[in-house]
Amino acid sequence: MVGLTKVLKNKPKGKILRKLRSQYYDIKPTINIGKSGIDKVIEQIENQLKVREVVKVTINKNILRMEDRFNIAKQLQEKLKSGVIIDIRGRKILIARKSLVYPS
């Protein structure tokens, strides 16, 4: 997971990440990042994380021509308050609640 270490400063434990990735690999994306950018999407992600445990985000191809997917994921992680990126595969980003990833 070289890409995930580029995005997260303190990466969660491997067991937790593997469990979450395997559980939520098949869910369908509910949010798209498009021309409007990341700022418009942050509020939607936060609202969905209140209801769901994990949210899957898709990056449109047009925005990938302008930016790298890891830069987009890094910007997302910096702006998210209640979520943590747990997986980046191609144009899909999997975001989980912080309470799932960092149990107290």
C-alpha cells in the first residue's frame, strides 16, 4: 500500500485495514468527484459518514488529467474531520469513520 502511505501520516494497523477492505470492497460508489472539485464533496462525505460506516468515492477521468489521484486523496484526507481513507484503487477511494479505524 505505497499509495496509502503517501496520503496518511499515521497509518492505521494492518489488521484493521485488511478487515475493512475485505468487508467493504464490493460496495458501490455513492459520491463522484468531478469538475466542481473536492470542496463541494466534503460536506456530502461527512453527511454520509454519519449514516454509514464506509463511503466509496469515484474520481472522474476528467479531473485525473489535471491532478494525480494521490494528490486528490491527500486533499480529501486533510479536509475530512470524521473520516479516514482506508483504500485507494484506481479511481476509487474508500473512506471509513475514524471510530472504526482508530478504536479507543
